Amino acid sequence: MAGGSGNGFWPITRESFPQFLLRPRPNQEGSFLRSTFLRFAEFVPKENIFVVTLSRFALLVRKELPELPQENLLEEPFGRKTAPCIAYAACKVRERDPEAIMIATPADHIISEGPLFAETLLSAAEYVDQEDILMTLGIHPTGPKTDYGYIQIQGGPEARHSGTAMPVKTFTEKPDASLAEVFFQSGEFFWNSGIFLWRNETIISEIRKHVPYLVPLLDGWGAVAGTEKEEAFLARCYADCEKESIDYAVMEKTDRAWLYPVRFGWADLGSWDALYDSFSYLKDEEGNVSNARVYGQDASGNIALSHRGDKLFAVKGLSDYMLIDSPDVLLVCPRDDQQYRDFMAGLTLLGQDKYR
């Protein structure tokens, strides 16, 4: 799933340069998208890998993944979050193999321990091959973070350490700090990785049951697939779709939700604070994260990123700020996700389209 609005890490990302094209590590070749593709290509045949993206990003994806079969690039006319995205992919997979198992994953996660990742996915796939369940990979929380969704499992705290698949009790989208603390201390919750596994027909059945606005897409696709009517049909279906995540549209409502606990390294760079934590190896003695050089006095906890590796940031009396130097924009903002989101919400850039 290679979507996104493109402004999550503005001014590094733009409407024309989405997050999945960023590099997981500064000065590393290969984007998040390419890293994800190669990670799965270790245990999934390349001809079985689909990428779903917005039509306006299609050329960028083809350039990044020249080995992706042309027919495996699925273009969405509009961004409608992950529920329509997964329904569209399920229709295409059904054409190829009605008995297929689908793994649905965002394109912009950081995953370490590749062999363990492959082993985990193949083991979880065995569960969904035998049962009509919808499986989410769960991450053992390391603290009461508010950047991630939380999943409560059945069986109490003892079940969390079983190491096997377990039924889900509740899903909760990103909680506030006090609720996250309760979740963490209870020992009954995992972080929601956003990576799912299911038999293709199982997810189609559950979408049909819980997401009525997607039923026309599921029912009508077979008649237009591969014809000149396909593009117009998809545009009409998407025009009628709500912007909903698969978590909210299906996973919170189904009685088939299960969780598979994982141990590989994982990070979802959904916020600047998450990026700050993930790039901890770049921190200096004062806790400044930078891909360039920082000369600071009374300066700590800052993110200083530049498109030029030889850039020098000279900083005095500034702590917990973001200093983001792109070729045409310099962003100076507190390193606080809520303040950043509020700032971006009010940043209209009227008459300044080239900076969007």
C-alpha cells in the first residue's frame, strides 16, 4: 500500500513526492518502497507482489520498481485510505487466484531482521490458510507511546507471552498519553503494526458484510476487469467511497480478528517523533539527530536534516526543535507532533503551489 497525502514530513515530502519514496536511512540508496519490495521478494515470487498507489504516483513507482510486472501496479483514482485500497487489491488478486492468501502491508515501515520477518510471515500465513480469520501482526510495546494504535488480546496478560496466534478483544486508534499508559501497564495490549494476513475470500466476505459502500466494487469488478470500462468503473466506485482505514471499517467490527505476536524490529515512521526515535543512531551527545553536522550551544533534542550532507547547523539556545533544510524550504518548528500538525493545518500556502 503505497499511498499517503505527501505532506506527513513536509517540506521533505510534498504532494509530488510521497513518504514511501523517502530513504529509510539518510544517504542510503533505495526508498522505503523499494526496501519493502525487496524484503518480500525474499520469500514471495515477484510476480505475486502488487503495489497499490495513486495514479499520480504511478510513474514514480515504476521508476523505483522497474522489475515490478506492469499489470501488478494498481492505480487508485483518489486517496480513500486503506479500506478501499485493500478491497481493490482483493478484486485483482481474485482474478489471479481465488484461493490466494493476501499479505497487506504499508510501503513505508522500517523492518530489521529480514530472515526473522520472513519466517514470521510464513508462520502466520499457515494460520490463515487453515482458518477463516483476519490476522494482524502485533508488536510488543516498549512504552506508552501515543503514535500507534493498540490491540487488546483475549486471555489477559498471560496470553501476551504465549508466542502464538490469539483472538483479539478490542482495537483502539492512537490513544492519549493517559490511556496509553493504562494500556501499557495492563499487559494485555500490542501495538498495531498495520500488517495484515488473510485468505483473499475471507477479507472479501468481511468487507461485504461490514462495508456496504464497497459492495458495488466487489460485485461489479468481474464484468469490467480488463476492459476499456475498468478505469471509469473504478473512478465511480471510489467517488462513492468514504475515507476509512481497514481497522475502522472491518477489523473493529469483525468477529474474525486475530493477532500474531512478532519479535522482529519494527518502526512506523508516522510522525517526526517516531523518526527521531528511529534515527537514534545519528544522535550526538546532546541528543541532536542530524544527517549533517551540528555545532550547538545550549542545544539539545533537535532534529537537523538537510538535503546536503556537508551542511553545518550552528544552533544556540534551541532545544526539541526541527530544523529541516530542503532545496527550497527551511522549516523551523517545535519537535512536537501536535504542534506540527496544527501548524500544517493552518499552512495554506495560497499562491505558493510550488512549495506544496
